[in-house]
Amino acid sequence: MQKITVPIVGMHCKSCEILVENKLSEISKIKKIDVNCKKGTADIYYESQKPSMVEIEKAIREAGYTVGVREKKPLFSRNINEYKDLGIAFLFLFGIYLIAKNLGLADIGVSSASNPSSLGVVFLVGITAGISTCMALVGGLILGISARHSEKHPEATAAQKFRPHLFFNAGRIVIYALLGGMLGLIGSSFQLSGVTLGILTIAVGIVMLSLGLKLIGIFPRLENGGITLPKSISNALGIKNHTKEYSHKNSFIMGGLTFFLPCGFTQAMQLYAVSSGSFTQGALIMGIFALGTAPGLLGVGGLASVVRGIFARRFFKFAGILVVFLAMFNIANGYNLTGLQILTNNRQQTTGCKDEGNC
């Protein structure tokens, strides 16, 4: 087979790769596709007949991206408005904290997954994910389901046409909660020592810190980073195939299978569920996260079209600051769990004892 490499601008995660691959696969002359968001390229393989660049560019545009070589991103954003919006978001969050503190509602112990303040941040992360470009792939899946339902039931009323959305999101919430509980059990089954649990908690904090810094938006180079599940997992599960024949059962199951899509938001919450070490807390984390994504997915772009411009920038920064704070608390608590602080104190006490000669 012969190969052509097409540069693409706008990709930032493995879900973007799947979106582009799905669109390019609709071109009959293309035999194999390998999209790499880090390189910003799509390797297109063909046999005797070369696919038309017009068709390729059209498919990439329909996926939400453009053909072109992306510029090297600076470490820090050069847009002064990004920093202004960050300041406004921080002041708004600080104001909420002061009000909560005066009302006796402030509780900074957000490291526990059962803590309402922690679950509130999880819900906010879900809302952010539901209206962000990282959920574009999930939105495409629900649109595919709705299209099959409309073909099967052309005389359906507006309320009946909305049923696929309800079953899809119900599947997400229920199955996410069940799988989240299983992740919590996995975390508890290891019988983690204090040091191991501390290291895992620090890892959770680092993942969340990366996610929060991305949401803040002043570090452009972080946009293409992050660790996610391989996109081959979603392909192996046949998630896309469930859109071919509509049924309420298929819609429900496919909603749950999105648990395995390569989304940074989802993976951060999955790791958080593991660190909870509890079925109940793990189920709450993933269930509440899925519930948070529901408004954006139920609107399938409707809410995303409202949350845009200046409001969107400030909303994402507000969410990012909260996630960063949650990450810092997890890292601090993880450090305490490792016992390093205790070892340091013991050394200081031993040193002091030697100096005084009173051991």
C-alpha cells in the first residue's frame, strides 16, 4: 500500500483521533488510517487509486478540524485576556469561599471522596466535560443513535425522538456508577499500605493537576498532553457499531460503554475512584461525574453553543481552579500518608537529641 501524510490543526486528544479516523474511513479508496494528535498528522494508506485531497479535506472539516501545519505553541499564553479571565474566576471563587466560610459551610477537607465538597467538584468536572470538545466523540455517537431511531420511526413525535438521548444518558449514569464501584473495590482489594496509598493519592493529584491546568488555559503546550486509555479499546468494544441498528437496549449499553473511551476527564475520575478504596465512594464519583455530563449531552451541542465566548473562558477557568485546588489537597494528603513528613520530624528530633546529649 502507498501512503500520504496529511497535517491537521486542532486535535488535542485521542478522541480527536477517533473522530478524524471515523470520517476518513467513509472515503472508499482509503484502506487504512493512522491519526496521531501529538504529531498533528493523519497517515492515509491506499492501494491503486489515490483518494482525492478534496474529499480528505472535506472529511477532516466535517470532523471539526482543518488541514494545515500547526504552529509551535508557547509555554505560556500570550493572550492578556486569558490572565484577566483567570483573575476574575479566582476572585469569584474566593468570594464564594468567604460566603461559605461565614455561613459555616466551608470545608477544605476535599481529599475524601465521600466529602460533599469533593463530590461537588466531581460534578463540576462532569459539567465541564459535557460541554467541552473532549466530549465531541460522545456527542457524535448520540447523534448517530438519534439518526437510526429517526429512520426506524419516521412518524415519531418530538418527545419520542428524545428517548434515545434519555436511554443513552441513563446508561452512562447507571453503568458508570457500577464500574466506578468496581474500581473502588479494586482499590480496596490491594490492601494498600499507607505508603502505597499515599503514592496512589499523589498520582491522582498529579492527573487532576494536569487536567486543571489544561482547563485554566494559560499553558498552551499542555493541551496535547495527558494519559488516556488506548483508542483501540473503544474500537475493540465495537462502540461505533451499536449505532447501526437502533434499540433502547443498544442506546443504554452504548452510553455505558463510553466509560472506555479515551477521554482525559473520564480517566482522571476513574483514577480518583480507584483511590477511594470503596465501592460506594467509587460509584458516587463516577455516577456523579456522568450525571454532570448529562446536561451537555442531552442538548447535544445546544448547551455548548450557549456556553461559549467570554462566559465559556471564565467558566472553564473557574472549573480549572477548583480542580487544581482539589489536586493540591490530594497531593498534600498523599504526601502525609507516605509518612515522609513523620520521618523528617523523627530525624529532626534525633538530631536535636544528639545536640543536647540527652538521648
